Amino acid sequence: MELSQGYIDEINFDGTMKIRNGPTIRINDPNAVFSAGFSAPFMVSDDKSPSVSSFSGFPMCVPRSANDTLCPLSQRPLTATGNPVRIFQAVDNLVMAPFLVGDFIMYRGFWSAAGQLVCFDVVAWNVQITTVGAPTYIRIEATLIGVYSDDTAGEVAETRYIGYTSDPSVTTSIQAIDLDPCTGEESFRSIGVAQNRIEGGGRNKWLLRMDGTQRLAYTREYRAVASNGVVETRNGILAGQYIAPILEWIQPELLEPGHEPLIHEFDAMTHLTQGVGPDADGNIWGPLSPFPQSGVTTFNISSCAPIAPPEPEVPGEAQTPTPRVLANIATATGVATALFARNDDTFTLRGLQDNPSPVFTTDTLTYAWTVVAAGSAGTQANLATFTPAADGKSIALKFATNAPTGAYLFQLAIASAGQNTTGTATYTVNLFTGPDTLTIEAVTWTSTQSGTISVTCRSNYRVDSKINMQVTYPGDRAVTTSPMAATPPGSGFWAFSARKVDRPGVVSCQSSLGGFVTRAGTTAKRDWKGMVKARLARE
């Protein structure tokens, strides 16, 4: 792999760029998102969390033609003398900006047999594209995890997540991406809220620092997400989030020389102890074996149900629709997990057909919605609104004021006229009154900036306007209650961060619905000097 930098001297519609006094480079872009496309076997570009961008993370591209609508020249304003503007607000937040001659880029890649450097990572350092409002773009620059050890002879390094954003008014939260070892299904676990750095030059930098004071579950990849939500752009990029692996794992180090070396700690790395789930062929990739640390119990993949790869379509064999249901409520859209709703909420269920068979492209599909009485707290009679859309693909719903609380099972049936088959799927909506259920996902405190606290809380209810979450954190001098921000809106996650805060004792979160949760804050940092003295006393 080669890492280098330089000015662009020439840009071609075939996707190549000539570096001044340097090589010809191109993007390893098999899906042709950033350029005309090119495919090499090693280290492809990331076209969901864009690895080709301006300094702020705003995605950039190599035009395929003079009038490329997905890489338009209108996204790069010029001065009166015809030179590119270097710092500017995006003309259109939803489409990429093209590279221009004179852009100074950092690039990483591999040499091809044709003598070109095929790159997976390109950042234009002298192009700063900012945004206002959604979507916001994020770029992760560094991820470093200080692996925890309870061995008092070891020093645990500080964990850091560092990056940049196109909008400095947006809050960035960090989440671990947990994987189900049998199915590969992803779930997000809050780690903390980054602090926006107030620095000259408008770098829009954010930073989350965490002291190693407790054992955590580590994952292979982490997600930075903007507080104003995730939006899919016209280029198919998921703006408002950035997913990246950990770039550096820092194992515990001896506090003083002369002692036995410390073991490397791998037992908390879930991608090593449990595996990463199935691949496209249904092969489940389990834990490392043999495991590089003694006394560690790893996941047994034989407990997983077998996953059969998709069977090839047999010509003439009838195909069955594969329904899937997503929910929208207030600012929450595309909710795949069970929804929580109240009597005064109007929400929508949306049906999708996931069977990729080409027979359905011209088929007539009929969508039908019902309430499954068995296993539901009530029936369709307990719905004040039960209004399918004209095409049946979605349905507007609202519970009656006297509807029994509990789980309601909604069924979507998709019937195929051409195949004479019907597929079904169910979706659970939980009607509740009273308080919502809260959890505190993360509390971090560091001594920087005269004390920096970050708190993330979660509600099982996603209507932000009715939650209005607040956090209370007693410090050394006073008890403070502050509002939290929905991060992102409609997710159920609420975040707060502040500077000049004493190390907290008990931290609590409370919603306007009466939900309340409390837990101990980061009451103490590791006393390294005390640990050394204690160990020497034992010896």
C-alpha cells in the first residue's frame, strides 16, 4: 500500500487523475459511485460511508462527462477570475462535488499492472465544503481503543474517536455495532457523545475521549452518527453517519519496568469471541480457534440454526412474495423493530416486497393489512384509524382512546396474481400509557476542558416532542439539570455533553412522560500511582 499526496494536474472522464510530478491515480470504485468505475481485488472505496471526500467529509467524485448530473460542476463555485473557491457552503447537500485541477489530495492505494495507483481513500485537504441542515456529512479520522485490563500492573490507554463534520452545529454520537453471531443482524449500542472542538480555521473537528476505567464489550466496527439524522443522497450515500473499523488497538502497558509482561487482552473483543455471522453463502464465521488467550469462553456456532443459501430460481416454478414491514411515527422513519405508540399517535406501516425474482417486476401484487387477533391485546375494532393507502402498500393507524394496552400484531399479506401465491409478514406495535422505559446507554467524563461530561440515554418511545429528555448530574459544587438532544431525531437516543463540569456522582435521565432512570456516574479515575504502590507493597 502507498500513502501519498499532491496537486491534481489533470482529470479525465475515464476516472483517472494525474498528480503533479507524480503518478496517475484512479478510485477502486466497482459500483461506479465516485467515477466511471473501476474494480480491483484489494481495498475498495467505501461508497456508503464515503472514503472519497473533501476535508469535512462531503463526498467528492471524478466526473464521467461534461454534464454528469451525479457529479455536477455546479457543485464547485468559482471566483470572479475563474479559480475554484476553497471554502464554501454546498450548493446542494444531496449530490457530490467534483474534483478540480488544483485540488490538493491525500490518497492511499495499490499499484496496478498498468502502472496506476488504484486508491480506496482520497481526501481533498484544500477543499472545505460545509452544509447547513440535513443531511450532514461526517468523516472519521482516527479511532483508538485503550483495551481495558484489571491487572493493577498495567496502564490502560485513553480511548479516542476523532473526526470532522460539514456542520459544526450538529452533535456527533458514537455507537458500537453489535452483531448477532448467528444471523449477522446489526444493533447499535451507544458509546458516548463527541465534543465539538472550538478551533480557528473552521475545521469542524469533533472528539470523544474516554478513560479506561471499566471493562466494555468491543466490536469490529463503530458508527458516528449526526444528531440531525441519516439521509440517503442521490448518489446512494448514507449522509449523517460514518462507519469505520478500529484503526489502533492499544493493549495495556506496564507501569514500571522489571515486572513480568502483561498478557494481551482479547476476551472483550466480540468479533473474536463470537464471530461475525454468516456470509452471502450462509457460512457462519465464528470465533478465533484456537483463541489467543487462555481461560476465555467463546461462542459455539453449532448452536445457530443452519442458514441455507438462497436457492436458484427454477424456471416455471411459482415464486412467493417476501413481505417486509417498516413503521413511521413522527420523525422516526423506517423503524424495523417493534414500535411503541400511545392513543393520540397516528403512525404508518409500510410494506415492501423483497423477493428479487424478475417475475415480480411485471406482476400485479395486492397488499392487504389485518390485525391478528391471536396474540394481540385487541382487535381491529380497537383502532380509531385503519386507513390503507390507495395502492395498499401502506396503512395509517391510530388506536382508539379505550383500546386495551399491550402488543398488537399487524399482518401484511402480498398476493401475486401471476404466480397465484401469497406471502405474509407480521409487525408488532405496543400500545402503552404512563411512563416510557428509559436506559442510560453511556456516561463518560474526562478532565479535559476543565471537566467534560457526555451522557446518552434511550427511550423505548420515538416521538421526540413528547419526551423532551433531561439529564441531572450532581458534581462537586452543584446539582445541574440540562435538556438533552434527540440524536438522531426519532431514534429514541438522547445525548448531552458539556464542558467545565465536575466529575459526576449519580447521573439520571427523565422524560416528560415520567420515565426515569439513574446510575452511578464516572465517580473516579484509575489511581495509577496508588496501584503501583499497592503492587509493590504486596511484593
